[in-house]
Amino acid sequence: LQSNGCHIGLDFAEDNVEPQEETIIKTAGNNYLVPPNLPDFHGCSPGWSSAFYGAECFDSEVHSYMKNLGKQKSSESQNIDAKKVELEQLLMMETKNYRKTIQFYQKLLQKERRSKSPETRSMLTKLRGQLQEMKSKVQFLELVKKYMQAKQWGVESCVLPTVIHNRRTDTMDVAPTDESSLLIYYNTEKHKCNNQNGIRVLQAGTPLGLMAYLYSRNAFLEGYVQQFLYTFRYFCTQEEFLQFLIDRISSTLSSASLDPSTSLTKICNRSFYILQAWIEDCYSVDFATNADLLCTLKEFISSKVAPLNGYGERLLSLLEDASARKNDSAQLCSSMDKCEEGEEDRRTLHSMYKKLSEDVSRKNFNWKLSKGMGPIAQYQRERLYTISSVLPKPCYSSFTEEFPVSFAKADELGPYILTEYSAQQLCCQLTLLQQELFHKCHPVHFLNSRALGVKDKCVPVQKAVSAEEVSFKVCNLFLSKCIQDQYLLQLLRNADSTSTWVAAEIVTCHTSKLQVSLLSKFLLIAKSCYEQRNFATAMQILAGLENLIVRQLPAWKILPAKVAEIMEELKAVEVFLKSDSLCLMEGERYKTLPTIPSAHVLAMHVQQLETGGFTMTNGAHKWTKLRNIAKVVSQVHAFQENPYTFTPDFKLQSYLRQRITHFKDADISALAADNCANFHQIPAEKHSRKIQDTLRRMKATFQ
């Protein structure tokens, strides 16, 4: 069972272990109105695949499988409750078998490493194939579940204008206004289709119309909801969107019945569904950065929703969990302690699969590492240098609070420790450091980057400008009252610091031999990084090597030819990354191999898509433009689903952090001027001979 080109996140087991919760919640003698078909509490967010694939996320096989669910005989009619029960049972069974198989695979893998038995190795190969089949089956069932959830609670397009004008009314029997004044469609077929089978694609809409389209029957199926959550800040503020949802909930909550077929119930449940999806997916960029918005939401849930509907307590619990993850993202154990036992098991399965996925991927992704320079002589290691006159005072709080004692004098050891580690070891630790930063970013961080001062490399971001001093008056594409998280600037400053560190380590080498060794080391690290699909660190190292001072070093002339060729490979990789905004999403590798994109390159691609007007002549916002932007930034969440599982070397990581911080604001030209190895040297005898020849010619002119 395999979906057509669709990749569902590897957290597929997160909703499949615990049995379905009761539909009527009784607390303190109160009966809460919770319709039996209320969306599941966990996993309301459609996910990045919905934004990326859109309507293609669900292929014909999913539709066919959905039709046959809940039917004992072909003549029986469809029953949504029977479909849910059967699907949940299948998911529980397949997930349980999958977990057991992964555990058995891990034990067998440890046995093979100890014994090196050919029989065990053969069994591992067969087991990997079975695991891939089981993974595909569970992913497919999870896709069917998402499809089932996506079809719920939608209304017909003719009701959308009524959704907009419905404010605290007890009935939906209001004459609908003209839909064309709110939304503009285009037909994918050459002829017009007046029946329900016609395919209409949303082209543009007013802010109210685009928010109302969230309630359309096909909004989730088309990927519209996830795309909206990524891009709504271009045409409305977070406060306006929250108020829109609050108005819809307030006008339907008290009148919603247990009958899921009524329009009031559909609008009420869809509002809760959208609100929860917003919290799950965008809490860090919308609520965590806007205390007033969060306070408004909590107050509404506590005072209006919780007394009437048990879903209010769920939303408050969700907000608390999201806040805990945001405040303590580095220590996941604190949030896991609050989870149920079933969810702990599901996260354990998630973690086990990550290690399995990388193990399988490595065996299918062969690459050779060029031989680096040998270890430097002992007397060179003992030569210590201090260049403090041109360096700013180090500040290590931005990377880590405390360093191990063994690396307390990293500034004195200089670049010599780098030569003691292999390029692959350094690549792994630099990748883990980069991954720590990348996993904190969100697709929304890459939007509207011009307003943050992000420009092409020819006009780099000034490091001296703090986030608070950034002006939004120029090129601000978001609404003026829309609060924007500026984490992208931190990513770019870290990238600039890494590039500066690379250049500084090279120009501070006191011998040409050590310079050649470090040049080779950094080139091999960059090659290993891009082959491991860590394009962020690879491009950072390339930027450091392309520094004007570094490129003029004499060491390049004595660099081994094979190592020097890596520089051209890196430039080719850079051209490849800049060629297409979705180049890293091509093929199947991104589904199994971890990937870290270059933050600056991705921001430039988004800026290219943002070029031009966002509105049509009638004032409607171009949804086709916003949809393309959402598709590009959705790959951030796609890449975050496959983390690297290298074994961390905390001592080496601390050393690297300290060195990067030490050199982050260094003046490379000043550092290079203090080192004679950075200049082309003329031999003394040749220089003396030139002087003698000049004097001889001068003497001959006077004779």
C-alpha cells in the first residue's frame, strides 16, 4: 500500500494507540455537548504534505479504500462511524506490529555487530524489506485517516457568505449573499460545469472570503487550510483571524446540536478544528510572540467555551503543552513526562524509526571521502598564538552557558585541534549544531524577509543592527499591525559567524603547511556536509573560503589537485540550490534522508515569489500566489521530520561553539595582516640578485 507521491510525516503513530475518547464528557455533574464526530484531540494540523501536495495528497487508492471501509458486504451502505472504528482498529494493530518489528530489528542489529554472522546479516536484509512494507502500510492508513478527518464539517460553497454574516444568530436560514463578491474561481476544464462534479479552483478572494473558505467542504482536501495558516499574515493580522474564529464559535456554540448534519454543528466543529490546527502548527510564531493574542484566546475559552463544551478544557491543555515546549524546547523530557503512557510509547516508536531510517539510508547512499592531510608535527601543535588585538571580547552566552574545563583554553589551542579530528567527525558535530538551530525555525520565519533587512549576499545583513532596530517601513508585505517573529535573523547571523570562523581559522595559521592542512580539512568537511544533505553548513564553509582575503592566500597554489577540485563541486552545489526553489524536494531522498537547507538561499527563493503585487485590480488577494509561497516554505517542516541521529561529541561541540563565537565579529583583513604566511614571499637570494641587477643597470647608464 503506497500513496501516490505523498509523504505523510513519520509521526503517523501519534494518534493510533489510544482508544477513541468518549463523545459525551461528564465532569462535576455537568454534561458537556461534544458531538460524537468531534475531530480527534491529537493531530488536527493537516501537516506540511497538505500544503505541498494540495489536492494530490490523496490519490485514487485512498478514495477507493475509504469507500470500502465499514462495509461487510458490497451491498451495504456507507457508515462513517463504522469506517472510523475499523480504521482505528487497523491502525492500532499495524502500529503495534511495526513497533515490535523495529525492536526486534534493533536487537538483531546489535547481535550482528558483535558476531558478524552472515546469517544474521542476511536476516537483517530481509527484515529491512519487511519494515519498509509495514511502514508504507501504516503511512497509508494514516493518510486514509487524514482523508476521513478532512471530509468532515465542511459546508457547501453557497453557504460561505452566510458564514461570514452569521453573528450570534440561532438559525442559518438567511438568504446568502453573492459569493462572487468574496471569492473568485477558475475552472480547470475548458467548458463550464454547472453541476457538483465540476472542478473549481480558488484564484483570489477578499480577506473575509479567504477566511470563510476555511469552512468549505474541500478546504482540507485541497490543502487550503495548511496553506492559509502559512500565509494569512499577508492579508490579515493574527488578531483579526482569531476574532473571526471567535465570532463563528460564539454564534454557533450554544445552538449546536448533536446532529452532525446541521450547518450550525458543522461550522462550530470546523471552527474548533481550525483553531486547534492553528495552535498546533503556529503557536511559536503567533501566540508565543504575542501575549495579548494568547490572553484573548485563553479568556475566551475559559469564559465562553469551557462552561458549555468539553472541548474548551482540551484547548487549554493544548495551549499549556505548546507553551511548555516553547519555553523548554531543549529539554524534551519535561514535556514527555506530562504525556500519557500511550503517547510516550508512540514517541519512542518515532525515535526508533528515525535511527532505523538513517541506518537504512546510509547503506543506500554511498559516498567516498577524499583523503585529508595527515596530522601536523608535534612541534607545530605546541606553537600557541594569541591574536586578541583585532578580536572583540567573546560572549559565549548565545551558544551555551558553560563549557567543559578541558576546552576552557580553546582560544589558546587555536586551529590545531581541528587537525586532530577527521573531516567526517567534524561534519557530524557541525551538522548537529546546525540542526539544533534549524529545528527551532518555522516556515513562517522565511516570509516577508525583506522587511527584516535580508538581502542578497552582495549586500549582507549588518551584524551590528539588533532585531529591535530593524525598520518595517520599507518592503513590509505583512499588515502593519501584524507581529513578525525575527528568528530568521538569528539563523543568518549564525551562518555569517560560521563563515567568518572558517576564514579566521585559516588566515591565523602561522605556517603555509598548516594553512594547506586547514584548507583541505574545511573543503573535505564541506563535501561531507553536502553529501549528507547538510547544505546549510556546506554553503557557510564555502562563503568562508570565498572570502576575498582567503582566496588570495599562497596556500591555494600548493593545495593538492583532488582537494582543490572540491571547491568547484561546492560552487556547483550552490548553483543547484539557487536554480529551483523546490530542488531539494525532488526524487525520494528527502523522504528518508535528513536535510538541512541553506536559510539564506531559501529566503531568497521566497523573496522571488513575493515579487509583484498580491492583489488584483478589484482588490482581491491572489490566492494562487500565496499558494505557491506556502508550497515552498512547507519544505521546512518536511525536512524537520527527518533529523540526523549522529552520536554527539559534547566536548568537540563546545570547542566549535567557542571558536565560532570567538571569531564571529573578527576583522579578517586585520587578522591576515598580522600573519606573514598570508603573503607571497620572495626568496632572499632572488631578491638580492634583483637589487644587484638594478644597480648594475643604473651604473651602466652613467658610463
